[in-house]
Amino acid sequence: MSPESKARFAEKQVIEHNDLVASVAKMDKIPLKMFELAVSYVDPHNPPKDNTIHVSKKDMFAFFDVNSSNRNTRFKREIEQMQKQAFFEVRVAEGKKGHFRYRSIVPIPYVEWNDYNDDVTVRFDQAIMPYLIDLKKTFTQYALTDIMELRSKYSIVLYRWLNMYYRQYEYYRDHGGRSQEQLAGLKNPVITLEDLRRLTDTVNEYERMSTFTRWVLTKPCEDISEHTHLKVTFEKIKSGRRVTSIRFKVSGKRVARLTKNSGEMDQQKQNDARKADSELYADAMKSPYTKMLVGAVLAPDDLINQRTMLYLARHVYPLYDEIVQRGGGDTVGKHHLEDHIRYVSRRYVPEQDERKRNVGRYLEVSAEGYLRRIK
């Protein structure tokens, strides 16, 4: 994929309801990618009129990296394939445990284009729209560029599903509300072999476990690790000699994190936000708390990492203010804080505990625990 093609879609995001992410995509790689491309044009806060969007042919050709002379013929063939073959089987939990209702939805029943301009009209089926706009809290979001170079349908399906869990892990890791055990379950999700076959639509395919492992697990995990913001490995869980479940191990690469409001801010607001961040970063660097932490917990690389320092300023240093205040004010209270930081420093060995690699979150949790004790 050329850098120019990637740059064209740098700001595009796909936002879908978790039920759709966990559904069975009854389609091949190209129709699934085409659907995801179309979804990236949907703004959940400003739903398209008549469920219709307009996509540029140039964007479609760039997305699929098509430069051949027969690209119009290929485009027509892929559109026909998507409409004839593609549908989602969405499983919705009923009131009683283990009871489900199934919905079969053809997502894009209508596409219109012509030979003399660049416009492609795409109309979504009404039944798919709640999964694209009625999102509330149960949705997953990712950059469209993450799936551009994925080589198989299984890579796309697994990426969407793993990203759903990893987004939840990141949220609760940074905001609290889940135990360490629950966080581990989100970061390293386990799925039964039966459910994995259902999710990947391989119930009647790859019957030999070695073949299934190669094409549905090993190659997709390598593909995801190479081309997306996630690094993925897996291990098999057995009952006797029989594989019953798969545990995925997921970690994130250092990339710009998507936010719920990305794409909504105009340029002025973005400039204001960057200015506010720069001022807060400068304040954090001058903070006496930073001086206490340097050498004890913070490394030189942490000081030049704006994201780390902003996290400390927003989430950790207010807790330190409270520790100082509750400890008796400026002089006595600072001694309490220094004792706390020395204690934290002795226990801070990030190489031995993955949870401590996020230094900001580690210091925040430690300070919260200390405050609970002194209260």
C-alpha cells in the first residue's frame, strides 16, 4: 500500500456497535473491506439522509490499491459480489441465559454509479443503521487504515473482535472500574473453539486443527501484528488432548489514540487543545512533584513523553496535592508524600510487572491507595 493511499484515509474511522463486531460476516475479504470503507463515511452524530452516502471512485481504487487498466471492470465485479453474497448474521442475547435471537442483514442493497463522473452512491439497509448510529456506550472504534492491508477475511474478523476487547481494556485501565483480573480478561480474551468457528464462519471448514490453526489463527495474528496498531499472539487451551478454547494475548503499539470526538473538532478547537496541552506540559515539567519523581520513578524518556507528563498533571498531581494537604500542609505533608514516593520507587520494577509499564496509571493507583489508607 502506497503512503499516498494511506494518507488519503488517515482521518477515517470505523465506528460500529459491538453486536455487529461480534456478528458473523457471511462474505469474503473484499466485500467486508468495502462495507468497512462505506461505514467510515457515516457520522453517528449526523446520520446520513435516507441512509445514503457518497463515495469517490478514486477513494475506492486507492483503498484497494487498484491501478490496473481493468479497474472499472473489477470494481463492478466486486460490487456485484458484495450485493449477491454479503450479509451479517447478528446474534442478540434474549432474556434467558443461552437463548439468542438471530438477524440476517444484507447491509448494502443499493449501489449506483456511472461512467462519466467520480461519484458512487451507496445506500445502507435500514436494518443495519442502528448498528452504525445508535451506539450509546457499546461500540468499537478503529482507524480505517488498520484494515487496509490485512490479507484475509479472518484477519479482519479477528482484528475487529480483538480491538473491541482491547479498547475496553484501555478504557478501564485508564479510568478504573475493573479489577486486575477483569482487566487481564479484556487484554487477553478467551473464546471457545466453538464460538471462534462461529465468529469466523468456519463451522464446516478447516476440520483438521492443524489447518484451522494455520489459516484462522497463525497467519491472521501475524497479519494483524504487522499491519495494525495491535500485536497479537495466541495459545491453545486444552481439555486432555482436545483443544477447547483459544486465549489471545494482545498489546498495543505506540500510535495516536482515537477519541470519541475525533473528527468533530474544527481546526480552531484543535489548535486550542494543542495550546492547552503545551501549557499544561510546561507546568508539569516545572512541578515540584516532577522533581520528586525524577530518578525515583521517572526516567529521562518519560520527561520528554508529553502524553505521560499530561497524564501525571491531570490524574496524579491532584492526588499528590491531597496527600500533602491531608498530611499536614506544606512541610509535614511533603514529607508524607516523599515517604510515599520512596515506597513506590522501591516497588517499581516495570520489567517484572506489565501493569507497571504505564507509569502514569501506576502512580495514580498507588496514590489512590495511599489516600484511602490515610483517610
